[in-house]
Amino acid sequence: MNNHSKIGLKVSLLLILSLLNGQSSLEKQLKEINDLRAKLDGLKIENKSNIPSNNIEDEIWSTITSTWESDLAGEDWVSKYCLKEVLAWNNDSPLPHDKTSLIRNRVYESKNTKMLFYDIQKAGITIKENLAVVHYYFTVESLNVGGKIEKNKGKLTDILLKENNKWKYLAWAENKTSQPAK
């Protein structure tokens, strides 16, 4: 039996015992429950501190998440998060896009589609000094100019470079599948 199970069992037993003892004071019972919650919250914090964390990976993933949030808000994330040498390639394009092309496409998309939802799930990150390669899976739903919802999902590989203490996109490659608009 793990610690969480033991703690849960103890809390349940204490609650049952207090009810069986016929305690008349509801305030006393609520205070005991709050005290137990405080102890459990303390245990949760201790357990979290035992989980190893890689701050660099967290920083990189935070950058990627920020770009998706910025895109969801309809902002120009390309100018903010991409290096001038960036190249991005998706399966809709015969050649990679440079930064100028990415910005032009972003302006067009922001006028003709609106992202409604996204979900990203990290598959792996590898880091070598100031270079990171991040693999993840994405799902996106967008509203097109015709008022129909388009769904896309796929895999992305992002390559980020740390420059001036910030992670920025150097390149990415996207492999997506689209579902017909509804």
C-alpha cells in the first residue's frame, strides 16, 4: 500500500470514527477536516519536490506552449519567437518557408481563420548546449472563413536555439493530417 493510500485510509477512518462517536459540534468536525486537508497538502508538496525536474526542458516547453497560446490569441508569434534564419516546412509546401514567408502566411491566416482549440503533447526533448530538438503531437481546431470548423492533427519537430537567454525557433518540420471542414 503506497503513502497516498495509507493517508486516504487514515482520513477515512478518522472521519468515520468522528461520526460514530456522535460528535455534536459540526464546527469541530470541519476544523478536523481542514487540518487533515492542510496535512495532505503539505504531503503533496513534499512528494512534488521529490520528482526530478529539468529546468531547461521546462523552459523550452514553456516557449513552445507560449507560441501556441500566442497563435490562439491571434498574435504574430513568428516575429517574437523566431530567429531571422528560421526555416519551417510542412507537408503542404514543396519548400521550407523563411521568416518573411512565415509572417506573410500568418497575416493571411489571421484574417481568414481563427484557432478555436489546440492540444500539444510532448514526445521528447533532446538538448545539446544551446540547441534543442523537441518532438510533440498536436491537435488543432480552427474556424475557416466559410464558418466551418477544420481539424488538424499531426507531429511536429521543433529546433530551438538559445540566443540572448531566450529560446527561439531555428526550424521546424510538421507532418499533419486534415479532416474535412464541418
